[in-house]
Amino acid sequence: MRRTTVVVALLVAVGVGLAASGFFAGAGDEAPPPTVDEPAPAAVDEASLIAVDGDYRLWPYTSRSTSVEGRTLAINVLFDADAETTRRAIEGRSGADWEETEAAEAAATADVEQVEALVERDWADAHSSDRYSYVEGPDGGVWLEETFELHDGAYLGVRDHLRAYESPDGAYTAVQAHEEYYDWFRLRHTVPGIDDPSVRLEDEFIHGAVDAEVSREYRGIEGGWSDGWVSVIELASLAALGGALLRRRTRAAAVELAQRTRREAVRHADAAVLGAALAAVIVGVRVAGVALETAYPGAGPKLIAAPLYLVIAVGIPALVVARTPESEPSAALLGVVVGLGAGFVIDFAALGVAVPPDLLVHRVALLAALGVAATGRAAADRPVLAAGLAGWAIGLALPLADVI
């Protein structure tokens, strides 16, 4: 009776979790490519345009299409230079190893010695889904394609991604900077925020060798994850290009969870082995993806991601089915929840990103589904096992169908 109650509760958690994750999820990431030279739609509100250097006012957002209806993230950095100058300033040091990524994917000073001790950033070309921005000048409005894109980090890990838009008169370059990580269950990038990347980009010029003035201006921008402030970088000289960054990644959550997992391992050795294996799969897939991407830069990230996704989609439930007959149902449930949960937490902690609410609910639903499967397998209850595996399959299918 007690086991039946647990199973029923887990099945309810799966259903509620998957439904809630679909409810929290926003619109899909992609949109059909529009015609860039079409006239500005009437929906662009004059009050939403902000004045920058030169003759062109800026609509401070990006959009999936040449329409405000496709608005995504807010512009959060402005350079008072043309795109070529801006790009050379960001890329910085001349000794960097620039590699092109395949498609589909207030002022301050600092001590020089401290700056040199910081980890240097390695900016490289990036190509991704098309996003547009809008400017309005003496001759009317113009929708702009990205002038250039740069990223720092691994496609299959976590990275800062910049989209730059040069004003038609070259007076300024607007940049949308965001952080994104590759989500193995959605098979695409997820954006946890835009504030930290703009601060890290500021640090490049506050602490770097480029002669620049960095300030913050409140422009009252609403929506697109903006807090209303924009970083303004005035480039005074490009005699020396360079930058610095000290990444702040914490592992405290992962360490604490590892300690708890070790204590449970003493009580339930078989369940602990299963949990450790599940955590190793999640973390191993991330490490393998980034390592392969680094070792084979010519290979497309999705070509690398495909077989690794099968390890998650098929390997994890297969591991549960193979190992749980040796455990008590309660121990099997504990091993799955702690192990897979540890894998999720360690993965996010290593990336250093916040977990969006919809994806947190989705991960909990996947944990519950696999817990049902483990309980059914350990108890030799085939209907319960089948229900758990069905919940796992549905949980994988929803993000692939762009529901989550």
C-alpha cells in the first residue's frame, strides 16, 4: 500500500510537472527568415526609440523577424564606434586563436599587475538564429541584420554570445549580450540572463589595455529582460587591444550535494552505485561534448550532440532497468532521485547559470518519471515500470516538439 501511494504520487508529479513546464515555456526560438528591406511596421512606437550618437535613433531590442511582434532580448551595450572598430576592440589581443563556429549554433581603472593575472577571454566568430534590430533616421526606418556575432565559451557548454548592429551612418554599434548554455533535453541553447554578460564585457574595457570610457546610462528600456540601464563604451584609442575577465563560478552547491550523496552511499551501496552512474552520465555527456567540440573544431556541434543525446535519452533508462533489480524499491527510488538530481545540479553549477523556472519544473518531472520506472523495476511491477518509462519518453518529446 505504501509503495502504491508513492508510485501514484510520482505519477501525479510527472503529469503536473510536464504540464507546468509547458505552461511556463515561452515561444519557440526560431522564426521563418523575413525580408530585411521591408518597410518599418506601424507597430514601432516612437516613444520606444532611444537617441544615440549620429542621425539614427535605436529601437533597443532584437527581434526574430522584422516586426516588433518578434521582440526577444534588449540591447544592453552601446559602443560609440563603427562595427569594425568595435569588433577589433572586443577581440582584443592579436595572439588569440580565432576560429569560426559552424552555423546552427562608471569609468574605472585597475592595477596593471592584477589585470595581467586575470583570465583572458577568447572571442571567436559565432553564427546562430537570425535576429534583427531597428533604427530610424532622416529617411525613415530600417531593419538591421547582425553586423557580426562573437562568442566566448563552448557551444555545447556555456558561453557569452554577442550580437552587434551597426547604425547606417557608422556612428555607433549596438550590442545585445547574453549568456546561454546548451540544454541537452531541449537540444538547443537556453538564455538564463543578460545582465552578467554585459558586466563581463564592461570589465574587458574597465580593466583592459584599450583606452576607453565606460559608463552606465538609464534609458528606461522595458521588457526584453532589461533593467532599463545600458552600458556605454566610448573607445578613445585602439593602440593596444586587450581584455581581461575573472569568471566567477561557484561549486558550493555541487560540493554539498556530493557530500550528501556519499553519506547515502554507505547505507545503500547498490542504489549509490546506480545514482553515481546516473550523475556520471549527465556530467560526462557535458564534458565529452565540450571536449569533442574543442578537439574537432571543424565538426558541427549538432553532429557531436546527436550521439551524446542518445546516451541521455536511451542510456539513462537502460541503466535504471539494468541496475534496479538488485535494489529495494525505496532504495532504487532514492538512488535515481539523488543520482540524477545530482547530475542536473552539478551540470548547472559547473556552467554557472541560473535555472529557468520552466526547465526546473521539467527536470523535476523527469526525475519523478525515472523514479517511477525504478520503483516498478525493483518491485517487478511491469505496469508501473511502463508508466515511468512512458513519462520519461513524454518528458523528452515535449522539448523536442518545442512545447517546452
